[in-house]
Amino acid sequence: MENRNQENGQKEGSGSFQDSFLRTETIKELMARKSIRVFTEEDITPGQKDIIFQTAMEAPTAGNQQLYTILDITDPSLKEKLANTCDNQPFIAKAKMVLIFCADCQKWYDAFEAGGCKPRKPGVGDLMLAVADAVIAAQNAVMAAESLGIGSCYIGDITEQCEVHRELLHLPPFVFPAAMVVFGYPTQQQKQRIKPKRCDSAYIVRENGYHRMEETELREMLRHNHPDRDFESWIQAFCSRKYNSSFSREMNRSVAEYLKNFS
């Protein structure tokens, strides 16, 4: 710690943790990063794509198995189809790079069979491990892009429409599209757009065990989301728009369909 403080030009014990460590470029980028949905016409170069791929593959991974496959969607017609199947979001097709991070239990299962191991079928625990691997790799890619000035947006809708996406992407039984991320250089308007405020850490970080919040705590935790509205009208509208929405119900149906192969 002493060496780090000295590198930052700060004596040990002076200033706050936040003041000291927000000076690093990595921390600044992590704090500033926000979803970008409007892109300029500037292309992402092959060299930049390679950096993003290599950085993704250096992410932490269970047992060094890299339980994921990254689909680089370059076919414009396929991007258009994904823009439609993923809740009709045209900006997906306009993105300069579209990556799908698949939780992949298939390749190791096939490798085990090839080596005469007589493997069991992958289960839901294997899938959850692979999903973690895939999403960690995706976040590495996102932050590598951020460091290059390239914006990004996660698209959760890729987990919907299981049957359609399986056919479109040629997904075998033990592969699940855990996350889609679109990339491109942000427009000036997107750069200036204010990042949504996050909950205070007091409501997110718990020491040694889970704490189920009372109503008063929940209301306080979410107060920043509705400064000009009462809690009831805001939470009811949000629940209707997100949690009880048709796309949310479809996501649950679709994921349950993927899970059938892992049961």
C-alpha cells in the first residue's frame, strides 16, 4: 500500500481511499462507463477488435477452462435479424461490433468424449459456472473497449426466443447465449448523457451474511429513482414496464427451455 500511495504522489495516511484510488485510469473508466446506444460511423479496426478479444480471454475463468465461446456477428443481415428478435432495437444493427458471449458446456463435453472419459451430461451447476465465465469475459471486453474510447451496451434480450436464436446462431444443446454486447464509438450526445445513479453501497454491501430489508429501507434505497414522484406510482410503473412485462415473461420461458438440456 505504501508503494501505491507513493506512486500516486501521496503520503501514507493522507487523503481518503476514494480520493487516492480514483486517480487511476482503470478506476476512472469503471466509474464513468455507461451504456451507449447511439454510435458514430467510425469503424472499429481489426487491431482494436483483436485487443478486445485478447483482453476478454484473459478474464478469470473456472479451472482455466474458458467455458465460453464468443460469436462475432459480422453478417449485416444477421445483425438486422438480431435487432428484431432482441425486442426490436434498431441500434443493434447499426453497431460497429456485435458480440455474443455463449456459456459453452458443449466443447468440454465433446473433448471428454473424444478422450474416452465417459462424461456425465452437463447439469445446471455446470451451466451457472459457464455463465459466470462468459459474463466475466464480456465485462473484460467492455472495459477494454472503454479504454479505447469505444462505447458498449449489454443486450439481455438475447436470452429470449430460445428456438429462434438456436437456429439463427447454430447453437448445440449445451450452449446458452449468456450475454450480447454491441460496440461502437459514442456520439457527442451519448458522451454527455448523464449516467443513471446507482444505489448507495450501504444497501448493497452486507457484512458476513444476507440482510433482508424492511419496507422503510427499500423505499430509501430506491429514492434516487423517483425524485419527483411518490414511491407507489414509480414502483408500480417500473414493475409493469420491466418485471411483469411480456419480454420478461418470454425470457423466463426461453431460459427454462434452454435448461431442459441441463436437467
